[in-house]
Amino acid sequence: MTARRLLALTALAYAGMLGAAPAQAPGQPDPARVTAGTYTTDPAHTMVEFRINHMGFTDVFGLFGSITGTLMLDPAQLDQAQVAVRIPVRKILTTSQGLTEHLFMPSGAGKPDYFGPKPADALFNSTKVTPGADGKSAAIDGRLTLNGVTKPVTIAARFTGAGKGLLGSALNVGFEGTAQIKRSDFGLVADFPLVGDTVDLKIAATFVHR
């Protein structure tokens, strides 16, 4: 079955259960839709993309998924928001089997080139949230633990939507974010300068109200 046909059948099933096709997507970029409370990640729709230069020619992309965590959010007190997530490094996705294997290759002596065969999960815990003047953006300061090293990181976050999930389920809120780190800060120094030091991160996160 093609992806287009699968999407069409899903839409028809949705319309049949509701009696009519939805007039718009369930989530909309309206902060008034957000309810205060504690949210948990939707691991299927929360991911971190990384991008790093390879030999000065092109950038290489990869993806972290299956992310779990919580968000405490009150629209009336955005500066009091807190987020904590766990990122399973071992589930990294790349488009190259050889690259993926290299990232988790053990070392004959000393430290492995990158993460080694049994890397600990990465952790991000916010320490401060500074809301933007537009009411839809924020700077999220926090501490990122990766490869056994903890460093401060700032995420430029933007609210992207809120609303009931499919078939009127729990409230969902969505955000996008960007950040930049130096891999050398986390002890990941192999193959420099053939592989760049600066890593650009792009984040897409969906949280579901408990």
C-alpha cells in the first residue's frame, strides 16, 4: 500500500467516525488553547535532529527519537515552566549503517571514538525559561548531560500548536526548538577536523496533558 493511499484511507476512517471530515487540523498555534498542568512527551512525535559538517564538503544529519520526559507549564507563568527529557543515545538513526556502527564501536584501549557500545541516555533539564515578547517563543536555559559530561545549553523554543488529539483525546501542545553545541565539550573529539566540532540541533516536541 502506498503512503498516499494509506493517508487517504486514514482520513476517510477519521471522517467516518466523526461523521464529517475535520475543518482544520486539531492543533492550532493559539496560546489560549493551552491548559496549565503537567505534560508528558509523545515519544512517537518528539525528536532531535543533529547536523554536523563532514570534511568541509557537506553536512551529515542524524536523528534521536523515542524521547521521554515531562513538561510543567502554566500559560500565566511561562517563566516558571520546567522541562526534563531523557534521550536514548543508543537508538540514534543515521542514513549510513557504517556511520551508525562507528558511533557505537568499542575501543581496543582507552576511550571509544564516540559513544561506545553501551552509551548512557542523554538528559536535558531546564534551569530557567525566559519568555519572548510575542508570547509564543522562549529561551530555555538548561543542563545537557551527554557522554558522561554535563554542560549548559540554551534552546531557542517556539510554540507551534495546541488542541485535542485525534478523536478528542487529551490536550496536546507542540514546540520546535534549535540549539548549538560543541561535541568537544562532551569529550567527543574523534576525527577532528575531518568532522566538524559544531553540532546544530533541531527539536520537534509534542507533549500530552496528563
